[in-house]
Amino acid sequence: MKIIQITDTHLMPHGTNLHGLNPCERLEACISSINEFHADAELCFITGDLTDQGHRKAYHDLREIFRQLKMPYHPLIGNHDHREIFTEVFPEVPLDENGFVQQMLATEQGRFLLLDTVEHGQHWGSYCEKRGEWLRKQLKDAGSKAVYLFMHHPPFNIGIPSLD
């Protein structure tokens, strides 16, 4: 199974530059390249920091840009995202029973677990007991099937004190 992973798109409302670059134009070029050279991929995961500042308009722009993608996509949130605004703009994205943006996708190749590691107002990731309960249940239910984890933050320290 071929999958695509995109991360840290940091979208701003269309037409707004970030550090001298236009994130919407860059994402549009990325999607065009994926469609041209990787149209055989079955899934695309966007692993957080979808927007740079959580602007509602940026989420709408993201949705519009990803409509061009030739495969199903599954967005996750990161520390630059705003969970409540994200869920308003993407109501079809499942939430777990505690309101976290977490889901399980079952495929013939195994289970893909999309984890919400966001702690509002913090740059580093966090995974509280409620999220841990959800993960443990998913792992137990998977039995002997392969499990693939997707999240924005690494699940271990990376040596950068402001992020660990």
C-alpha cells in the first residue's frame, strides 16, 4: 500500500505570506506534484500544523486545496492548530469519545491510528490518560493485525528543550 504523508503546511488565509512565502501556493504545487507523480497512492495523511495560527479562513482554504487531491486524505492537528475551529470546518473528521481528533482506519494492510497529541497553548506534544485509554483499546482490538501510528509530535524526546 502506498501512502503519502504531508506535514506542517502552516496555511495562512489565501494570499497571505509567511516568512516571505505563500503557503497556499506551495501546498497547491505539492498537491499537483502528488497527483502527477503519485496518483497510485491509496491514502494521504496530513500530520498537523495544518494552519499557522488557526484561522478559520485558512482551514477553509485547506479544504478547498485538498479537494484537488486524487486520493482520500486524513488531516490531524498540531500545536499551531485550533481544535474547535478545525472540527467546525471539518465536521466529518471523527473525534474520540472525549472530543480528541483521533480515529482508526482499518485496511487490508492493518490499522492506521491517527493520534491527537495537542495540548492547547503548548508547543510540545502531550498524550493524556483519556487519549491513552483510547489508544490501548485500539491496540487491543487490533489483535495480531499490523498497526501504524500517525501523530504530529514525536512520541519521544528529540533533544530540543522547548519541544520535549
